[in-house]
Amino acid sequence: MRKLTAVLICLLLTVTVSQTADAAVAAPTVTAVAPTSGSAAGGTVVTVTGTNLLGATKATFGGTAGTAVTVVSATQLKVTSPAHATGVVDIQVTTGGGTSVVATADKYTYTTPPPPPVTAVAPTSGSAAGGTVVTVTGTNLLGATKATFGGTAGTAVTVVSATQLKVTSPAHATGVVDIQVTTGGGTSVVATADKYTLVDVTPPAPVTAVSAAAATTTVRLSWTNPTDPDFAGVLIRRSAGPMPPTSPSAGSLVTDTAASGVSFTDNGLSPSTQYSYALFAHDGVPNYASAATKTVTTSADVTPPAVPAGVTVEVRDSAVKLSWNPNTETDLAGYEVF
């Protein structure tokens, strides 16, 4: 009797384990997909309904693996469609029990994506020399292969999502251009939102060969201009002492020359005084080059004013009145009468 009981228990355990193993390795089936179509650029989140979906490791679209497979339950999972040629494909799910067989319910249609409209760009301006990373916002941007600035292709196009990509601006002439994106669905049409302004942020080269000739109350500066085609002139700033102005807004304004100017005389200075000058070449924007500097000391004043003219003497009782014509020298300090 004990042997019979042991045999029966053994048979029962064998049947139970066998049934459990069969249930664990049952192949998945797909009974529905939603939506049933999406862009050939991919990026559509598809809900797959079926059976035995637990442990799903892969969901393919016509043999191409989808991404972000998320098992919701034994009867449902979500997967993001990959890029694929247009047409009808089967979505097949793979688990430890195998891969679902092709069925009418697993059909999914890839459609040609519409053109990708651009709805915003940020920033809206950058250097005409290029190198600005621009974020382009729009729709249907998945699969973007190109982003152009006024017809010139940008570089490092990186698709972030169906609504955003990043691109590095190319070198281009200054002005306003349209950023247009190309995908498998075509090229975005020109719109107000895609405008991007390329600005000149490159200064000309500095002036060279600066020289200074100091007199008592004047300093004559001379220099050689740069040869940049957009060079527009030289801004000259002055400060008293040994330290020249460090920026185009520092110190005192002396002058802003035309592009043809190669010298300037600074008047009205004080004798025996040290002055420092900064010369900033600039373009029409203006973008300022680094300063060319010069420090100089005016000479001592050793020239006396002229002898007063028109001197008259008038004797009045015990007083004498002296009169003369006033001198015109600007450095006249007074008269001493002996």
C-alpha cells in the first residue's frame, strides 16, 4: 500500500510539473495592434494585444526590431516602431516560449510621413562664422537627414524626438535665412517660425605700427590700418597716466576716424603730462579689435607769452594807471608788474 501511494504521488508531481512547464513555454500570440499604421520614419508607440506576452524580449516590425518594449501584462505590451520602408508588415513578439506566428491581426502599415513643419528655432540668431548649436522644434522630425540654413547644410544633425532636433549652424553670409528640415516625407516649407539671423561677430585685425609725436599741448598719432574688407575705422580713447584704456568705452573719446584715416592730432593737452592711448580698429557693426596702445609724455612749456602790446601810462595825482591790450595765448596765467 505504501509503495502504491508513493507511485501515485510521484505521478501526480510529474503531471503537475509537466503542465507548469508547458504553460511557461507557451508561444505568444498577437490578436490586435493599435494603431494599425504609422510613419515610415518610426517613432509610433504601438499597443500589442495577445496572449502569453510575459517575458517578451523583442517585438519586430517586418523583421526590424522595435524599441522601448514594455510588457504591461500577460495580454498586452507597448513598443515603439522603428524606421521602415512603406508598406504592410507583421508585428511579431518573441518570448521564452518562441515567436508569435504571422496572423491577420498583427498587420501594421507604414505610411509616407508628411513634410516636417518647423514651428520654432532657438536661438534665433548666431555668428555668421557658424558653430552655433540650434534647437529646431516642429513635427514629423524623425528620420531627418538634413537641416539647411538658407540652403547651406548644417552639421551634426541630431534628432532628439519627433518634435525636436539639434543642428550646428554653418558659415554663411550675414542676414536672415530660413532653417529647413528634410526627412523621408520631404522638406519643410518656408515659414515665419524658421527664421534665423546670421550676424557678423568677427572684428577686423588690430592697427599696427603705432607711433606718437608729442609737443607741449599736442600729440600726433600715426598707424597702419588692417586690410580686412569690412574695416570701417579706428576708435581712439585716451587716459592720463601710464595705463591705456582697456575697452572701447573706457577713458576719454579722442576721435573715431574713417577707414581712410592713418593719423590724428590730439590737441588741448597739458604740458609735461603723461598720456596713454588705445586705438581700436572696428567694422561697421561695430566689432572692435584688440587695442593697439601708445604711452607718451608731452614736453615742458618753455615758451613765454608775448610782451603785452599797447601799454599806456596815466599819472593821476599820487597814482599811476597802467593799461595794455590783453594777450591771446591760451596758457597765459597772468601779468607781473614791477
